[in-house]
Amino acid sequence: MSCIELKDIRYSYGKKTPYEICALDGVSLTVKENCITGIIGHTGSGKSTLIQMFNGLMKPDSGKVIIDGEDIWEKPKEIGKIRYKVGMVMQYPEYQLFAETVKDDIAYGPRNMGISEEEIVNRVAQSANFCGIPEDVLSKSPFDLSGGQKRRVALAGVMAMDPDILVLDEPAAGLDPRGRREILGGIKRYQSESKKSIVIVSHSMEDMAMYCDRIAVMSKGKLIMDGNCAEVFSQRELLLSAGLDVPEISNIIYALRNKGISVPADIYTVDGAVDAIVNYVRGNKNGI
Amino acid sequence: MGFDVTLGQYYETGSVIHRADPRAKLFFMLFFLIATFVAKDVYSFAFLTLVALISIIISKVPFRIVLKGLKPLFIIIAFTALLNVFWVKGQTLLVSFTVIPNFWRVDVYKEGLINAGLMTQRIVTLLAATSVYFSYATTPIALTDGLEKFFGPLKKIKVPVHEFAMMMTIALRFIPTLIDETSKIMNAQKARGADFSSGGLIKRAKALIPIIIPLFISAFRRAEELATAMECRCYRGGTGRTRMNELKMKFRDYVMFTLGALTLAGVILINVYANGYKI
């Protein structure tokens, strides 16, 4: 199992022009193994730039990216190997499909890695299964599919490379609620079966609360919070000041607490809230 | 992003040249263009270089930026200069050396050297001035608006001037979008282990397929969406279309026009007096 360690990463766009923007301003972050880490932040907070550091698509201006104890920029020529280790699904990945059939598109990554054809067949079937792609779709053209299906094919294409760490940039953006559940549920299932590290970038607090084990919060190029869901979502003020929301259910809990109903503050899922409220009601009854 | 497209990039400084009417800039550059081709000797080129330098200073665009924009064209400039050095025949032979005995001999004449120098000067001043007037100091939209007005009279002979201008505006508008898109797709395929920089010519060409296909598809998709959006807003060509910002020539624009004319006149005069050409 692998983990990623970022040390004091800095990066600016448009250096030495009047349009210079500092995207990352000294970010240090450790992505733990065997869990789903969520990265949240407002638009332009540097999330997408940050994750492109993970697999060496971008080189930091300063700071170190350490994967399995090795600085990835020590040998720039071997950066390709890092990309097999850290699989990345970019934003709107459905626009990167190109092959004649879905099967070939999923096989593109593994083929670049030089994996044998028999093994590729296996991997294509496996990752298609995780992403919920039916077998009859595999021999269709990717351009005949719906948007949601294309998204899954793109996701399967990266999963088929069997990376140690899987990084996903807004995997559920622009999908309907059902599509979101299916994609994110597939990722969660993949994680619990493979025990790999997964990083998800998203705007949606609900999704993050539901699927992530740990959460890192970015604001204006800085990492302002890093911890488990309860730790992060209980810091309501800080999240709101970063232009973010808390999950809807946390708002309800907050309102209840303001009315003097003593439920715990660190609740961020509907199930948790139901339990807490039931406990509270029962406690009251027993009290009487 | 890995792409440095400085030629064709607006650089805001708010100078007089930035605010001038695009038509005035077009006329000025037209005069300047004719002047560079009329120019024949060192004096007139010195004069034109001076005009270009003053333009850059007035536009307040840093020299560094202008030079950076010229960098991609360095090879073309160097090639033109070399051609002139080796192939122009003249009176004064400087060096002569044999490349392949009895077959290929290269003579370098003094005239060739001068010609090469002047040619380089011609390209550099022309490019520097054009990039300052048209890309750094004029937004693409203003430029196409200016062009539309400039060629407006051609509408009388049924040339679809407005449509051409609109096509140009759209093309310019989508250059950064497509560049952005290309780098995104490249990144996505790199993340899937694509390698664009090793192997032979055929292998490299093949490696481009995963970029070109998605790029074309997204370009067509964008074109279709744009066409629909324009139709939804009742776009039906230039007839009867009004503008939000009407172009209006002001005093300073007439001054710029006059200065352009004076530059051309200056070069012609230098030609007449220094070289004794007859008008």
C-alpha cells in the first residue's frame, strides 16, 4: 500500500506576467493509506492544481511530493512510472474517450503499461464490473453512450491500470442523484475490496460526508483543515468562512442545538442524526 | 499549461495606443507595412526601427514581452537571413568556399550580408510593430470590429464582410479554449500512461490519436452548441444588427492616422534624398 506526502508545495500560474496567480501557497498534506480522502474547497481554491501534483502532471515551484518514501521529482525521467502508481481521473473524463470500442478505451492505459493481452481482458472485465458497465456495452462505440455511461467508461479506464492510489477530480459532477450514487458507491465498493487509497475532489458536502473517511479543506491555495468527517464538519464557522457549506443535516443539528436540544454537534449523516434524535427523545422520556 | 502563446495575446496597460480606434491602428499599420517594403537602405530602416521603438514605449508594453512574442519566429528569421547571405550575388566578393568540389561552391558577397541584415530588420520591426498594435494593444473583438468597418465598403459588391468578421471573432475567441482543452486532454492521456515524446515518427504520430479525436469531437460539439445559442438569440447575419459600442474616430485617432502617413512619407523622402531615387 502506498501513501502520498506533500511538503510545503507552492505553485503559481502565469509566472512573470501581469496575470500571475498563486494557486498553492505552502500546502503540506499526507494522504493516508487504505481510506477515502476527500478534498473540498471553493472554486479556484487550488484543489485541481493540488491533485495534479500527486501524479507529477504538474511540477511544484517549490516543495516536495513524496510517494512511498521517494521524492518523485528526483528522477524526472521516471515520472511515467509514478503515473501508473497514482491513477488519475480528471474532471469531466468523458471527453477523453477516443477508441473505437469501449473495451479498447478501457484497455488503453493497461496497454501503455505493457501488460499482456490475457491480463488486459481480465482487468477490463473487472473494472467494468466495478463501474457498473454492462457487458453488452463493452463492444459499443464510446460515442454512442449517454453522458453518465461515458463517465463510467473513463473511470474504468483508469481503474484498469490498477493503481495503488486512485485520484478522482469531481467524479460525480453534472450527474443526476442516481448517477452520483452509482458512481460514488462503485468507488466505495472498490475501495473496501481493494484496500487502496482513494482521493476524491468534490463540492458536494453530502457526498463527502457519506463516502469519505478523511477530509482536507482547501481555501485560497492553503490547506485550512485536515481530519476525519466529524472533526471537519463540526467546525461550522471555519467552513462557512471558507465559502463552503456544511451538509444539510448538520444545519438541522445546529438549529436544534440553538433551540436548546442537546444533541451532539459532530453529526454529519442522516443516519447519525436519526440515532441522535431518537436517543434524545428516549432520554427525555426516561427523564420524565 | 505548457503552452506559451504570446503572439496574439492582449496585454492591458491602458496606454493611448490601447484606447485608440482600431481603424486608426489599421491605417497606421497599413502605412507602416508599405513603408517597410518601400524602405531600401540603412537610413530608412533606422527611421522605421525608431518608429517601432517609440510605438513600443508609448504602448507601455514591456520590451521583454515583445521579444518573447518574437522568439517562436526566430528560426524563420534566421533562415531568411542565411538564405540572403549565401544566395545573393553582388559586386564585392568577401569569402568563397567549396562545399563539394566542382559541384557546389558558396560565395558570400558584401551585398548579401547587407541584404540579410536589412531583411532581418524588416521582419523584426514589422512583427514587433504589428504585435504591439494588433495583439498587445487591441483586443481581438476590437480588431475584428475595426476590420469589419474597414472593409465595410466591400458590402456594396456583395462581399459578406460581417460574416467574415464574425467567423474571425469566433475563431479568435476559441483559440485559448481549444488550447486549454488540448492541455487537459493531454494531461488525461498522460495520466493513462501516454507517451508523446519518445519513439520514431510513426509511433509519435500514433500517440497523437488519443488527443486529436477527443479534441475534434469537442470542437464540433462546441460549434454546434454555439450555433444553437446564437440562433436562440435570433442571430441571422449582419443585416439590421446594431452595436453596443459604436466605433467613433476621435481627434487622437486622426493624429495616429496622420503619423502613419508621415512615416510612409518620411521613408519615401529618405529614399529620394539619400539614394537619389526619382519619384
